[in-house]
Amino acid sequence: SLHTGQVMLIPPNQAACAVAQTKNYTVKGGQTPFMIARKHEMEIGDFLKINNLTPHSTIFPGQTVLVKAN
């Protein structure tokens, strides 16, 4: 979450990902980050990056994540 007055730095090599339109998505039972990324036509690395996740992160049903808006 961002707060008023907080500064957000975006490294130059990640600017393209930051410009893409995103939308919220609620994780369903049994879904993995790979399944969600594929469903929304995203690279797994981009999905992990915009959600501040690592390949070892766990996601849970009901959790809200960002995905590419179509």
C-alpha cells in the first residue's frame, strides 16, 4: 500500500511493466501464480514482479493480486 507523501522509485529497466494497465484479481482455490499469469496472458516474471512476489511465495484463495488488464 502507498501512503500520502510516500515516494515510489521505479528503476528504469522496469518502467515498461509499470506502464501496463492492471486490474485486481481474486485468487481462487487451487490456483498458482503460473496459472493466473497464463490465464491473463502474462509472463510469470512480470506477474511476480508487479505483485512483489518471489518464485517461493505462497498465494491463498481470496487474496487479491494485480493482473494485466485486457
